[in-house]
Amino acid sequence: MAAPPIAPATRFAITLPLVLLVALALVPLLAHYLPGERYLIGLFARVMIFAIAAISLDLILGYGGLVSFGHAAFLGLGAYAVGILAEHGIADAVVVLPAALAVAALFALATGAIAMRTRGVYFIMITLAFGQMAYYTATSLSQYGGDDGMRLAARSVVLGHSLLADPRGFYYFVFAALVVVYLFCRMIVASRFGRVLRAARENPVRTETLGYNVHAFRLTAYVISGCICAIAGFLLANQNSFVSPAYMSWQRSGELIVMVILGGMGSLHGAVLGSLVYLLLEELLSGFTEHWKVIFGPLLVLVVLFARGGLIGLFGGGRRG
Amino acid sequence: MSTTLFIVQTLNGLQLGVLLFLIAAGLTLVFGVMDFINLAHGVQYMLGAYLAVTFYGLTGNFGYALLLASIAALLIGLLVEVLVFRRLYERDHLDQVLATFGVILFVNEGVKIVWGAAPRNLPMPDFFSGSVPLMSGLNYPVWRLCIIASGLLIAAGLWFVVTKTRIGMRIRAGATNAAMVSALGVDVRRLFTVVFGFGAMLAGFAGVMVAPILSVEPGMGDSVLILAFVVIVIGGIGSIRGAFLGALLVGLVDTLGRSFATDLFRLVLTASAARQVGPAVASMLIYLLMALVLLLKPAGLFPAKGR
């Protein structure tokens, strides 16, 4: 008896994330034989940090149908948790990370409860409003750098060990975070919770009628998403050893949305692929010409016109949710 | 907080509001009628300003520059609509966001290549370059009054076209239910193109009008675009009246907030705390306003869709 055939789309949904993660795991080993080892490791660590942020956005955007245009606020909250606590002499990730998660969860709970009252474009705009409020609050924190941001004296330590100071140590820490976040989100979308979330995206009224509290499900997803994005913010602050309000700008929120749509939303690994392609193309083209956006812009238009469902759509794996 | 300063800042707020209306009018119609999110609308505003700089260089006359730049903005709008945007009407909002974001990147960078990255200036027409005494001790630049006047005139004209003419009726009908209008035998595609081109021209016109008092630089459309989106969301998408009142509200709140927030906070806080909190809250005000409006009226002040 032959094994039941696996549909190409499903097969692809298993192999693509596997290939992506294995490739990312091998980067430091391969970079060892290439010129600019530190640069490459730094670049791909950045890719993975944005992949975590993009996955968090995909969780509510792709699966929940909630387009957050203020997601960079969570990136900033994570980063500012690192910066502000470091200013007060607390630099251990064991304290900083939970603090970042708690702040992000509170912010998500408060803003989400209000934002969920609106739908569609109005939701996009109200999340933008909250993002901008966070941004301007950060610029007014003059004791923490105000507009200019603040430099970190050193990267966070983990249980007293300066694990993150070494580029490879930091890289694999980020990699581990990416794997954990990816598997965690996979688990969420496969669970009953994830199915209700998708059902609410397709038909909120019917889902409500089935007895599910759509508002509570969406709000929970929003809080989880915000927390994951704060992890990315924690990592970003550590990578740059710098925290600034620019992390929360609406352009940054827009970039995250673009990464998710570019890769293909509602698949999680599409978000990883999107941030990989976005940041690598940016790097590649800007090395080629100062005016790289003249090439990058039309490429985005072409992707929309000819690759429906984002880049993963090109491979035949483009399935929403 | 003197009366003179208050009047000057109110006029400045009106001027910003009128400007925002010129941009938001096209945006809200394109959004309301075609259900199309056009992030690249701010680019038209920037192009209007740059084209005016070039046409002024060629003709040496502000009037010609204004006319030619507005026509060029119209043509560019139509060209982009035919080449790219027309294919996106049937698509998801997010596809539209991604594609129009790509257009922004392209045009912002293209502008840098053609006109250089350094800010450019457009000289004010001599005739309007002075200031007039509005009351004793209060001189106000004539050009800013011109911006307010031209914006109000265009608003009145738009109101007339939208409420009193056949095409305006079709536009309103389209904003309420585009599919039904199409079923009743109106060529919706052509209506779309007309609305789109007209919106692009208004944004270009706004760019020209504001060029003499701002520096003309790449990316100048991006922050204005976000403000215009705030305006149309506050006003209710698809509604010209909403865009007009929303624009004036945003313009006034933003300008007056920036001038007086610090002083107001000084009443309840220490001077240094007020200096810190004031500017931040002032920048936040319009977003607070938007959040508040959406909280009370989740579809804006004057929703056009009759659902």
C-alpha cells in the first residue's frame, strides 16, 4: 500500500519553514568561510528579529483579519523595557524580558479593548493612533533620551552570563527565540483557539452565534501578538545597543505589514520569508545603487500584480490560513 | 496667551485645515467610491510641488507654474491609474497597501534622482508676498490668506459639483453602493478614472500652493498622507462634508495644540514638567481626537455608506 499522497500545498507548508530554519541555523557556520563574517551574522540576526515581529503581526493579521498599523509600538515597548531598566542597573534578561512582556500585555489589553470596537479600515487607523501616542510618549521621555534615544552600555545578560555579547551567542539566542515563537504560533493556529480566530475572520456573526465570544478571542490574540512583538523589540534593542522612538514610528509599522503581505499572510512562514526577502533585497540593492528604492518599489508592485497571495503563492503554497 | 497670537494661530490652523481638505477630498472619494486604499496619494502632493518648481524655472511665472503643475499632476494621476491602480480595484485592501507603498518608494526615490535630495524652494508670487494688517498689531501673510481663500473656494465648488450636478449624484451614489450604480447602467470604470484624476489634481494643486511656505523635499507627502487619512476617518470615509469638517478640525486642533498645550499644562504642572509633557501631548492631540471620535462614532462623524 502506497502512502496517501500529500497535496503539494501541504507538503510545501512543511518543507518551506524547515528549509528556512535550517538555512538560518547554518548561517554562522557558513559565514565563517566568507569575508565579512560579523556583518553577515549581524544581518541575519536582524532578519530573524524582524521575522519574529512579522510572525506576531501575521498571527492577528493573517489569522484574525485584524490589520494593526501600530504594531511597531510593541517593538518599541520591548526595546524601551531594555533601555529604561538598564538605566536603573537592571540588565538581566530574566527580569527584563518578563517586564517587557508585562508592559506589552497591558498596553495591548488597554488599546485592544478600545480598538476592537471598530472594524476594517477604522481598526487600521485606530491602531495607528495608539502607535503614534506611544511614539510621542517615547519622544517626551527626556530622562531616557527623548527624541534622540539612548545608548545601552552593554547587551543584556542571561542569568548573569554575558551570553549575548558574543555575536554567535547572540545569533543563536535570536534563532532559539525564532524557533520557539514559530512553534508556539503554529500550536496556537492549530488549536481550537486558532480555529475560532479564523472562523471569526471569515464570519464573525456566525461565530458569535455558535456561542463564542469573538471579542474575547480577538483581544486574547492581540495581547499574545503584542507580547511576541515585544520579544522582537527586546532583541532589537540588544542588537543595536540602542533604543529610540524611531522603533515605534508608523513607517516601521508599515514595514512590518509589508513584510507579512510580501511573504504571504496567514501562513507564519510567509512572514519569515517576507522579512528575509525584504531585508536582504534592501541590503543587496543598496549595495548596488544608492537609489535602490527605485528598483525595490516596482518589485513590490510586480509581486502584488503577479504573485497573488505573496511570495509563498509563487511556490503554489499560497493558502490563506 | 495673547488674543493676537490666538488669532494668528487660528488662521494658521485654518490654513493647514484647508490644505488637508484639498488632499483628503481626493482620498476620501477614491476610498469611498472605489473602495481603494491609495497610499500613493501623498506622492501627488509632493509631485505638484516639485513640478511647480520646474515649471517656475521654465516660465518664471507662478500662475503658469500653478496651472501647468496641476495639469501635469492630473495627467500623472491618470497614467498611474491606467497602468497600475486599475488592476487593483478588485483586490484585497492589503494588496492595495503593498502596491501603493511600492509606488511611494519609487516616486520618492525618483524625485531624489530628478530634483536631487536637497530641499528646493518655490518663490512666492511678488504680488502676494507681503502681509496685511488684520487688526492693530496683527499682520498676516497674504499668501496664507490666499491658501485659505482658494481652499474654501474649491470646497464650495466641490460641494456644488457633488450635491447639485449629475456627475456628483453618481459619485455620491457610487460611494453608497458602487455595484448598484453599475447595475443601473453607469460606466463605473469611467467614473472611477474621472474621480481619481480629479483627486490627484487637487492634491497636486495643494502641493503647489504650499510650496512657497514649505521646503519642497522628497518624502514631504508621507506625513501629510497620514494626516489626510486621520481626516477622512474622522469625517467618515466617502463624505466630502466629513472631509471638510474633519480637515478643519484636525488643522485647528493640531496648530492650536502645538502653540498652547505647554502653556495650558503650566497651569497644573511645574514649568519643567509642562515643557516635557506639552509638546508630546500636542503632537498626540489629533490621534487622541481620532481615537475619541471612533470610540463614540465607529464609522466617523458623517458616514457615507448607508448600511
